[in-house]
Amino acid sequence: MAEIVLKDIVKRFGDLIAVNNLSLNIKDKEFLVLLGPSGCGKTTTLRCISGLETPDEGKIFIDGEDVTIRRASRRDIAFVFQLYALYPHMTVYGNITYPLINQRYSKEKIKKEVDRVVEILKIKHILNKKPRELSGGDMQRVALGRAIVRRPKAFLLDEPIGTLDAKFREEMRTELKKLHVDIGATTVYVTHDQVDAMSMGDSIAIMNFGVLQQVGTPNEIYTNPKNLFVANFIGSPGMNFINCNPAMDSSGKLVLRPLLIDTFIPIPDRIQKIILDKKEEEKELVLGVRPEDVMLSMKKGENYIETKVFVVETAGSYNIIDIKLGSDIVRVRTLPTIAPKIGETVYIGVDMKRISIFNKKDGNSIM
Amino acid sequence: MADVKLISLTKTFGDITAIDSMNLEIKDKEFFILLGPTGAGKTTTLRLVAGLEKPDKGEVHLDKFCVNNLSPAVRDVAFVFQYYTLYPNYTVRQNLEFPLRSNLRRLSKPEISKKVAEVARVLHIENLLERETINLSGGEMQRVAIGRAIVRTPKVFLMDEPLSNLDAKLREEMRAELARLHLDLGSTFFYVTHDQIEAMTMGDRVAVLNEGKILQIGTPDEIYNLPKDVFVARFIGSPIINLFDATIEKDTLIFGKRDMVCSIFEKQCSLLKNYNKKNLILGIRPEDIEVSREKQKDNSFKSTVYFKQSMGIEDILNLKINSIIFKAIASPKLQTKVGETVYANINIDRSHLFDTETNKRI
């Protein structure tokens, strides 16, 4: 088991700064997800941890030991690139025992370790099969088995399920999470898919252009995104953004005025105070509202805005109603029983307790 | 615009039967989705409709006519591929004009520019018309690719996973855009995907395909709420439906090794008359299991939170009773912790029962 600490890591490729001053503490037994779009530096970070790359600046510690320049093979870490990388001419048993034979384990010890892996992954019935006889799911399990059999200090996984069907990915997410719960090894998982990150991570580190944007539990990142990038990247359907200018209404209260439609959005006193304290009242702001925090009504209510239904998307356990507000689409998540017609007039309001507000210019949350 | 009809269509590649006597009727102006895992035969079906493959048996009808012997060019269908195929050194305008310049059509210059302007307006790409396509983002390219398909107003649009190369955010936006585009154009869409959420959110009707066979055709509501077999039940809906081995004893349902025992409803009793003492598969969607800290009246079972998947809007709890593990949806407000004891309240009225031998719905 291992604690992994990254301190001020910088990695350049020519003029490009792939990882820019990254510091991260990964606790023992934690499942940390490095999340971001392609080119954000997440894979480079993982390769630095594994020893396949050496950082230009900064230090890497595993269990308190400085391993910054230690060879990959001596870091005792398992790197799973693509779960499908199996030896085609060997049986499942051969594939799983290969790393142990390589390290000259005794026969009894090999048997003991294989039994353990077979029990965890439930693959006893396929031990004598060759990879080509296996289903995709079983192949994945075998590849994982090969990684866990030698009890490494930590696992590094680079988009292992990236190329799979949507349904299969979903099943594998649960399996990987369960595996982590059962063996409890420190895991660093790289992905561009926020659903992977949310459904598996104990914590998530979001990167963009080599810079760490936010670290937190899935819930923290979902409810309190630090900036527009994080808010936009996390959640499906994604957060709605409405560009607004702060303005004073007739009673001298601070309200938000959306740029493209002629209406006012009242805001709670607490948030009025934040805007005034931070002197943001002159600046252009972005109101962020998650689809489940937009309320939809067929009747006009106080502070509700009149709009028309653009599209209705049914998802089975919920519906998404797409509304046009100016030229922007606002998404509302509703119960499956609420299904207005396309073009129908509806009214939308916002649950003000659960909004985010960002400064448009630098993108940072003001909350 | 047109309807599409497939009559006992069969296509084999060597020993593999890709499509196994498929019958399908797509109505005029319908948004029809063919959904299935990789290798199910989805793309082969589309290629048969387009004329890019010849069937071994059966017929393809477009607009009431058998088109088996027509070449792809004269079938008047438009194909949008997963990998957008644009001319990289042409501008967006030139890419859109290209299909209209074909000798088959003989359109005048003003007619061509009128059509291009109309398509650009529908797809919100007016400001991109003079840009070269290599300078576009992925979403913009896919819009242009769709534009090239719609510009010549074909009878039918065939779309082969057009969104699967876009990033998650853009895919969501394009879902709504495509659904709306379909409505605005009023043409027939035949759309293929492996992603159930695309099928559910866009389709008027969905056909679930596996190993070359159609398992169920219905509206998204029908296939979600009344799946015909275990495969469809598992394939549709996220998180995946829970499936339990169960047995019936008179009016009670026994899960696993008596890990849970539920009384069943009257209306289910009559259906299950022939299943007394027999094994069956019971499916319950995670949202039909309510989680509480207090024991509730009926069908409330003590369980442990084995692990938890925080999705932001909801927590997916993986609950454990003895050796059974299943998923339930809980509000993040409940703030459940791993290892904690909670009660799973099973809404047995919303359960799906399947025959163990045939995997078919009872």
C-alpha cells in the first residue's frame, strides 16, 4: 500500500508545458481520478508517477521516499494501459502467473496468489482458456488479474475502458470500484470521462492545459465547482450558464439581468452580500444552474420566466426538457411523468439555494 | 420523404450471420433508432439500406419500391458516418455545395447557393461558411457533415453513430440539436447507436438488436418499462437494472437463499400461477428501490452500504445483503456512508419477471 505525493511537478516537451507546477497528495488506499480533456497533461502526470517519464522540475514521493529518478521497474507499481494487453498464446493461468514466474516465486506461493486473484475476480472457470476464447469482459478481468497478482503498492490505470461500448463501460466501472473496495490498493485512474470519475473516484483532480483546476470528492466538485471549466466539465446533462449583469431594482436590491432576455432574476441576500463585498457588481457574471435545480411549471409563478419547449428528451427514469432562453439552450431535468409538448409555453424558475456564480472574465467562482 | 421496409433481410459474411431474417418497418418522418452492442449488425443493416452491401436474402423497400437492384447513388439516401468525411482543403461552403453539383441533379448556381444558405441557417453554421474545414472544431465538423447530407434533401437519412467521436458535452448538445433538426426537416431518420441514452432521448421508436436479431421494437417508454427479455432490460437504463434469482412460493417471492422474502401483488399472482416453486429472474431498476434509515412497512430489508458511486445529482448505492449485491438510488442529502446499515425498500409493484430458461418476460 502506498501514499503518493507530487510536489511542484513540471514537465515540458519542447516549448509545450505539459504539466505545470502540479502538487497532489494521494492518500494510502485512495482511488484518485485524474480528469480532463485530451492534452490536459493527465497521462503525462501518470507516466511521471510510474517512472516512464522524468519530471523537469519537482519531486515525487512514494511512502515518503523520493522516487523522482528511480527506474520504473523498481517503483513496485502496476501500470495498466489497455486491459486487453494479454499474451495470446498463453492460457489465462499462464497470463496471470507470468509476472510471478518472472520474479522467481516458489510454486506454492504462485498457487496461493493465483487462488486469491481467482477468488476476487471470479475467473476460475476460464483458467485453461486462451484469450481469443474469452468474452471482452473476461479479457478485462484477466488483464486486471495479471496486474493485481503481484500485490503492487499502487495501480496506475490509463483510460482502461475508453474503447468499450457504453453499456459495457458502465458494468466495468462497478467492477473496478468493487475491486478497489475489496483489495484497497492506492489507485490513480486517468480518464476524460466525467462519469468514470464521479462513479469511481474517492477524489477527483481536474486538469486543463497542464494546470490543476480543483481537487475534491465527487460531491464537492459537483456542488461547489471552483471555476467555469470545472462546472462545465462535471455533470450530465451539464450545468446551464446564463450570462448576466448585476443591476439594482426599484427597491435598491441587487438582481441579475440576463443579457439576452428582458427580465430580472432576484438573488438571495447572502449572495447579494457576496457580490457587493467582492466588488463584483460592476462586472459581467455567469449564473450557473444545474438542470435538476431548474423548476418547470405549466402556470406562471412568482419569479418564473415564460419560455417555450425546444425539445423533450426522455431517459426512462427522468426527462430532460430543453428550453430556449434567448439563443441559449437551458436544460431542465424533471420526473419522467412531466412531458410537455414541443413548442408549448412553460415557465421556469431557479432554486436559488443551489446556484453558482462566476466572474465571466477570469471564470472563477465568486461564492 | 419516405418510409423504409426491410423484409426477411439476411446477410452473411462467411460463416457469420450478420443479419438474420430481419423484418422492420420505419414510418415516413419517423426518428427510428437501431440500438445494440458492437457486432450486433447495426452498421451492416444501414449499409444494406444504403446499397453499400447486397443482401443474401430478403428485400429492402424505400418509399414502397424494392430497391435491391438499385445502386447507392440512385437510392436517394444520405449517409452520415461516425468519422466525418469532409474535403479538408475546401471551405465549408464548397463542402456543402459539392453534393448539389452532381450531374444527376443539374441545379443552377442561384438554386445551389439558396439551398446552402438554408442548410447553414438550420445548423447554425452561417458564420463558418468561408472557413476551411481543417480549421473547425469536432462539433463544427460534424455539423458540416450533417449539412452535406441534408443539403440535397434525400428521402431518408442514414446515420451511423454520428455522435460517438464527439466529447461528452458536445454529444449532449448535439442530441437535442438532432432531435430538433428531425422535427424541423420532417424527414425519415434511421439512426444507429450503441448508446442507450441516445436511443432513449432522440428516438420515436427504438429497435434493440443483438447478434443480428431484433429483440424488441417499441417507443422508448415501452422498452424501458416493459422490456421483453433480460437482454433488453439490461441494455436499457442506467444504472443497470438489478437482476435477482428468485423463486415463487404461493404468494411470496424468495430472493437468493432466502436473503429477502417479498409478498407479491394480486395482479402478479395470476401471472405467476404456473411458476409456483419454480425459479425465475426478478429485475428491479435501481430507482425502484428506496433507501431509508428506518425500517418501513412492507418489503423493507436491512442491508449494508458496500460501496457508493456519487454522481452529483444522486448517489448510486451498492447494497449488500449476505451474498447479494444490488444497486439503489439515494439522494445525496441522505449522506449515506460506506459500511452503514440502511433499509432497502423494494417497490415490488415495479418489478420485472423473466423466465429463467427462455429469458423472456412473464
